[in-house]
Amino acid sequence: MIAGYFKGLIIKNKKFIVNEVLAVKGLMQLLMKQRNTGQTWTEEEVSAIKKHLRNISKIIPALIIFMLPGGSLLLPFLAEILDRRKTSR
């Protein structure tokens, strides 16, 4: 139920979130690394993603969920929602 609520918030704000993520140079490529290459993020990459999302969450409160303990486990979920391709690789 809570996951559905947050998924709805992210989907509702998807266009705005994508624009903000694209405004941060390299964040979209970093966020999609796992989906595009199958490689996992390093600790440095996860901390960089969280830092950028922390800044974006000041504008979009729905992204606060990723700053909570264990929020980094949801990053693949965010990447799936923000993926702009019609089919997965």
C-alpha cells in the first residue's frame, strides 16, 4: 500500500523529476547504469546519486523516500520508472 502510494507520487511527478534529473549533468547516465549495463553501482556512485537526489528532493518532496534508511534499495525502482525507453534491454 505504501509502495503503491510512493509509486503513484513518482509517476505523477515523472515529467518534472526527469527534467530535474537531466539538469544534473551525468545523473541520468549514472542512474541508468545498472539497467543499461547490468553492472551494480559502486559505493561512490550510490552516494553521488543520493547526494543529487537529496538536492532534487528539496524541490520534489516525493523523492524524500530515497533518503530514508534503506532508501538506496529503492534506486533500481526509481530507475525503472524514469526509464524513457519503450522496451528494456
